[in-house]
Amino acid sequence: MGSTLAQKTWDAHVVRRSEGGDDLLYVDLHLLHEVNTPQAFDDLRAAGRSVRRPDLTVGTEDHNTPTVALDRGITDPAGRRQCSLMRANCEEFGIPLHRLGDAGQGIVHVIGPELGLTRPGMTIVCCDSHTTTLGAFGAIAFGIGTSQVEHVLATQTLQMRRPKDMAVTVEGELPPGVTAKDLILAIIAKIGTGGGQGYIVEYRGAAVTGLSMEGRMTLCNMTVEAGSRAGLIAPDETTFAYLRTRPNMPQGADWDAEVAYWKTLVSDEDAVYDKEVVIDASTLTPYVSWGNNPGQSIPLGAVVPGVEEFADPQERVAAERALTYMDLKPGTAMRDLSVDTVFLGSCTNGRIEDLRAAAEVLKGRKVADGVHLMIVPGSASVRIQAAAEGLDGIFEEAGADFRPVAGCSLCCALNEDRLKPGQRAASTSNRNFEGRQGKGSRTHLVSPAVAAATAVAGRLAAPTDL
């Protein structure tokens, strides 16, 4: 019986197997940000340990970074202390750090690919659940906890039990106007927020291979919202073309050797998956979330569902709570919902391709009165490239608030970027939990194109509505 891509990659990194079923897994790359990591360094000191491979460890400041101005400073005392500790810890242990103001600074899941740190066949970890993003390159990438951070820092290994294998095959082509964000929202709506629990998800099919690398990152980014630890896509010519332009890549014969190896990183034709899901891409339209988890998503052209539409008792309870929190009435058309704020950014949709999609919609148009369109680049590099392409001028003409500093921003509301109670937002981020973007905030997850159209219309809308 053949092996899946996940099996091949996992087995290649096993240092030792235990009788209990756990494996000691070698880690190729350890990414750090300022949140949840100080304790791991304190524990290292207490145990008298050093960082085993600082050369395979990279840090960045992203969650607590102010996005309004470089000299603004971090207003939250806890956030300010986290960044201060991050800088001190990285300096003490010899770990490279991309600080606020550096050209390489940005959201950890955005800068990894930009800097050429993520490659096919790697194992990658970070103290952040959306590390799944990097599976787009054919890597096994996942989030870990604080105690696991200490273990990886000290040993460059991690003890884990290998998840089962799940295949999500998306057949056909995505219709015009339907993006990777719409696809992943549709997938989670179909399988549920627990549908991927216990599995590594491999995305396959013509609609997946037809995505750009940035689209693939969006898809893998939200794998965790379906309960999965990791999601990945087999590397192909699209992957190789993207990596060829990245810094730190091998050259000449070394590059050819790498690509030859990467081409072997595919699931065997006779590989068996523990679970399989098939999606018909041609049936999809732009999607939007209505409730308080990404699984509560529906086509933009649909109406708010009623509690009676859910057969499962737990889903009925969740739907009732969501309707109350979101202040929605069943039967209301999603396109009739007005918004106060539109957020374009995050590790899900804060890349240059996402900004281009929004600029295409905004060009020659104005943001609706009373709507705040906040655009936050996922990295300093994205901000620079957007300016070089003239996207900043388009955003300014439209009346958008294009922030000069990269960071997580409104996605997790860890700084001054947050919604007020009762405000409704269309957001390109990945989570719409209660209070995620501020206490009492109401968030609808959308694609960059829908976000831009919504900002212009003042209500949930697709570009074709304008």
C-alpha cells in the first residue's frame, strides 16, 4: 500500500518511535513571535538549557505591533512587555529577530514564505495555530503550546502522535469571482469545525492546483478552523516558481537537486486516506459567515438561517446563541446587512495578491459614508510592494485607511485596533468568535474582493453588485 504525502514527510523526520504510539519528530524550522513565548525562555533558564539550533529558529514581532505609525509605541503594557522580553530573549540566545521597523518584519506566517524559510518536505512549528498556512508548500506545519516551545528550543524535536490522513478533493474549476477564501469557508461549512479533528488534511484536485501560492496559503491557513492540526498541498511547478524568486534559495545544480527531491513529495496513487471529502468547485459562489464560527457560513446570496434548519441539537444551540449575539433575524438576506468597519489583512489575507484584489474593486470608487475600511499589510515587504505598484494611491483615493505598519491588527484586537461593542465588521481574517475583534464585536468573514465591495456598498456585497 502506498503512502500519503503526510506519511512520507512525517516518517522522514522520525527520530525515535515509542511503544505508546508517540513519535519523536525532528523539527526543521521553529518560528517565534512575542506572544506566549516568554515563559518558554524562562523555563530554559531555570533548567540551565540553551537553544539547540538557533540557526533553525526565527522570531518576529507581529501581534502587539502598532499599525498606525512606527513611532506610535505599544499602548498596552502587557504587549509592550512581551515585545521587550522577545527582544531580550532572542539576543541572549542568539536567535535572529525581525523587529518592528525592520524590512523583514511582519506576521510570522507571511514572512516565512517571503524570506524563503519555508520549503517542501519540512516540518515547521510555531506557537500559533495558523502555522497551518505553511502547509501550502508541501510542509507539515502546525501550532504548538508553550511547553512544547521550550522542548523544541532545547532539543529541536517534538514528541507527538501522528494524526490520521484526510483528503479534501476539489474537482473542477472555481467560477469567476470565487476565491480561495470562499473555498475554505465552503469546505468548513460542509465538514464542520470538528470535521478535520485528528487528521492532517491534504487538499487535492484541479481547483486546488489552479490556485496561486498565496491562494494556497489562504486555504491551508484556515485548516485549523476545521479542527485539523495541519493541512498541506503537494508541491508543483507553481510552488517551484514561487520559491525560485525567494531569498536564501540554492542556486545552479543545488537548486536542480532540490527540485528533483521536491517532485517526489506527492501521495502515491494507491495511498489510502482515513477520510475523504469531495467538493464540486463549479457549485461555489462567494461565501460569508453569519455566526460565531467559520462553519456557520453560507453563500453571500443566501439568507440568515433559522434554528429549525439544524437537525443536530448542539448545532441548534450554537445557532440560537449566534443569532442572538450577532443580532440577526432568520430570513434576512445577507446582502441587506450593513457594516461599520471593513478589515483587510491578517495571516489569511494580508498578502500582496489580496491587496491587489481589493484595489481592483476600489479603483475609481469611494468607500461608503460611515464605513471605516482598514487595510493592514501582512508584512513590511507587502507594504513596500503595494506602494511600488501604486496600490496605496488607489486606497487613498477611495478613502481607505492604509496602515503603514504590518501586524496582526484587528484580527486579534491585541492593540488599539479593535471594534467597539455592537459594531459589525466584514473581515478577511480567520475567526469570528464572540469578542474576537473586540468585546461585543460582530464579525463576518469574507474574501478580499467581497471586503472591498462591501466597503463601497456599505453592506455585504460582491464586486458584481457594484
